[in-house]
Amino acid sequence: MTRISRPSRLAALSAMALCAAAAPAAAQSLTYTVSPAYVEGVTGNNGWFNSGIPGGQNGAVTVTYTCLPGTLLIQSCPASPERFTHYAGTLPNSGPRPPARVLAPIVRSAVFVSPPVIPITPPPVTVNVTLRVNPLDPASAPLKVDTWGPGAPTVTRPAAGAIYDAGSLVTAAYSCFFDDETSGRWPVNPCAGPVANSANIDTGAADTPATYGARAFVVTAKDLAGNVSTRTVNYTVDELPGKPALTAPAAGATVDARPTFTWTPPADDGSGLKRYRLTVTPASGSARTFDVTSTTNPVVFQPIDDLPAGAARWSVTFVDQRDRTSVTENRTVTFKVNVPEAPKLVNPVARTANPQPSFSWTPAEPGGTFTWEIAAAGSGAVLQGPTTTPGTTMTAAALSPGSYTFRVRQVSAIGRLGAWSAVASFVIDQVPVSTVPQPPVAPPPPSPTPARPKAPPVQNPGRLKPRAGAGVKGVPTLRWIRSPRATLYNVQLFRVSGTKYVKVLTAFPRGTSLKLPAKKLVKGRRYVWRVWPYRGSVRKYTPKPLGVSWFAVKK
């Protein structure tokens, strides 16, 4: 048996390693299939998969990978199958047009290695592929997915539900929004309506009943991938009566809150008068309408109640026997009303150990109701109220020791808000804990454990909304069922931080809902909250909270 010296063995092994390192990579491959197949005009357009794929807007393109190692070993192969949904093949645009996106080819890699060789280990071989809509055609478009259509078009004219006089000239006005569109605009007429923008829409012909009737004006927006969105506006063509002529009050006038309105009938009354509709719209608040059937000329009308003080506009609608209408222009006027003077507080408390002090007052005039509020001294933050009561006395909900202010004002019988009373400052003294209503002593909800990071413990979550574990956008409003005999609720909000809870808010609403302050929430974080009812009749909180739940704020 021939022995090989140690230097000779090392030289032989080195030669083997060099041969392995020099092995060609052509023997290794990374291939893939795409499902569904890209078919122009069916599952996509212009190199984009679109909502024609199974699942539509929420569908996905599935890629399955195959790695062939040849003479080497597979170190890594892309996970298979891989799903690509909307936005695939794009990245957020960091340029001047966010939230539009830019193209970003999808590249996947497989790594192959040689068996270990001493003393030289050959470097790994990496095979990269750029995913394309057609795996068999390297010249096909890079794989990209846009399954969402553009935003719905905006149609200004015709107006939805409008009735246009037969033969009248009404020009179309509509637009489409593509600034945040993933794939871009369809190359030819991406925003299309029945007629071009600014062209006359179909309004039939005057005195020709055959041309009257309902119309549908449809505008379609289309993106480069072939997704579409539409907006349909329905309107009606009919023979309409003429407009009344407004007489008084004059435009810009300042008049009493119970003014006299006058107008003259139109020369063309269509099928004959059925009624007038007087509309008075305050600058703030809801519009008021009055039906008037007078056939005099001019028409005179006075409301039986005062109208809200301040600026307002008024108009008159003529309604004929076929319920066809015509509306005058709006006139702007100002109404002046008398408001109640401030109530006078009767011996307001200045300092007390009672956490639920009472206040009384004398009204400025008979009738009406009263609105009161309690605020923190210094900051002025309103803690209770505004609350309305028909009586001239009130009892506060439980307050913590500290300094507060109280005030009240009268609301007249027709709803006019009077002046606030003088502010009464008062102090709630600290008393032994046993005499002060406090929530039951309890630790904060157990911190979530690493084993269940997505499901903090809950208690009666069905009594609270949003549902446990819900993802919310923006600023949520917390809601809960009413607890028997509860006069207020202690709501506590905790931010989940790792395995701990950090209290971020304590509130004492009297109702069964609470809109959270936006500054208390952080996007992408989870929050646990609980509600503890307080029963004023026995001055105690319930032994257990009404419920404990949690939600997550979406990014």
C-alpha cells in the first residue's frame, strides 16, 4: 500500500477545492410560474395585472418558484407560493407627488453552495431573476399589480336629482382624479362622459312632452391597468313653472325676528299653483321651511315664532299641480332677537367637603330651561356639562378634591341662549378616603404576556364598542351599554407598551360614549380601556368594571 505524504494530501484537496470553485453556475437555475396567466384585456392591460384576476380588487397573483441545484447544494430558495396583491411592483414615491407610486421591479434570488472542501471552500453561487408577467418571455413587462380603480369621478353638472326645464341650456362639468393612481391614466380619453366637458347635456325640447323624462349621466374614469370607476348622476327633464319675484325684506336688511315676507307670483305658473315653500336658512343651524297657499298678489306671510338671531338667507319655491318647482334667488338678511339676561346665583357654596355640591339660582324671565357647567379652576377645562335642566337647582356628580367654577345661563322658551351668570368659585376639601366615592381599588388590567401579544385580557368585551381587537382609523368614539342606576362612568385608557400598561386618560362622562382626544393616541399602538359605573344614589362605584376591552390604532 502506497502512502501519500501530508503535503501531497493537502495539495490534492486544494486542487479539488479550486475545481469546485471554478464549477460553472449555468447548471443551477431559478424558475417560476405565474397564476393566473397574464392575458391582455382579460387579466390585465398595458403590462399590469388588474381587477380581472380572481378575487377582483382583493385578488392576488401567485408565483411558484423552482430551484434546480445542478451539481451544487441549495442554500436558499424563495418561499413558494408567493402572493402579490395591489401595489406589487411599485414603491412609495419620495418625490414631489406623494401618494403616487413609482415602478420597482421585483427581484428574487436563489443561493447554491458546494460541499465543504478543506482547506478551500468555494464561494456560493447566486441566481437572480426579475419577475415578469410572462415567465417564458424575458422581454415581457415586469410583474406589477394594480387592482384598484381610480377614485370615483366628480360630477358638478348635471346636479344629482335636478329637474331642468325642457330645452334649457345646461353645460356638463365633471372631472377625474388620477394623481394617486398606481398605474397611471388610460392613454386615450381616461375620463369620459356622454358629452365632452362644457358641452350641452340632453335637456329635450320645450313644449315637447315626448322629450321629457329621466336621464342618467354616467362618467367613467379608467386607469392604465384597465380598472374603471364610474359616477352616475340622475336628473329629470320637464316643463317647469317660472320663478316668483321677491319683494321684502330687501337684500342686506336688518329686521325683527318675526319679519313679514312678501313676493309676487310668476307670470308662468306651469300647471297652476299648488303651494309656495318659503325657506329661511340661518348662517349656522338648520333651514326652516313654511308652506304657503295664499293666492293673493302680492303674497304676504309672517311666521308665528321668532327666527334665529343673526345672518340668514331666504328664498321662495313655486310648486305647481304636477309638483314641478322653480326657486328664486337667495336674499341675505339679519334677524335681531331679545335674549334672556343672566340668572342670579343664590348663596353659592364657596367651600365644602361634599364632593357633590348643589347650586340654585333665580331666572331672568319666566319659562325656558337652564344650561350649567362646572370647570376646573385655572385651566377652565369643562368637567361637567353643559347640561340642561328645567329647574332652578342642580347637584353635581362626584368631584375630586380641588378648585372649580360654576356658571349657568337661561335658554328662552323659543330656544334663545341667554348670558352666563357670574362665575362662582368653590373648593372641594380633602376628606378621609372612606367618605369619598372612589372606584374599587384594583390593579390595572394584567399586562399582555409574550405568549399572547395580540390579545390582551378582556372582561365582558361584548358590552363595549369598538369590538375587542378591532383596528380603528382616526379618532375612535368609545361606547358601552348603560349600567342600571349609574349616574356617571369612570373611563380609563391604557397604552400597551411591551408587557406593561401606561395610563394615558381618565374621564368621567355621564353618558354612554366618549370621543377620545386625538393627542392621546399614537398610530400603530394598541390600547386597553375599561369602564367603571358610579351610582350616585349610593355614592359608590360598582364592585367590578362594566367591561374591559382593547383596540389598535391603524397606521
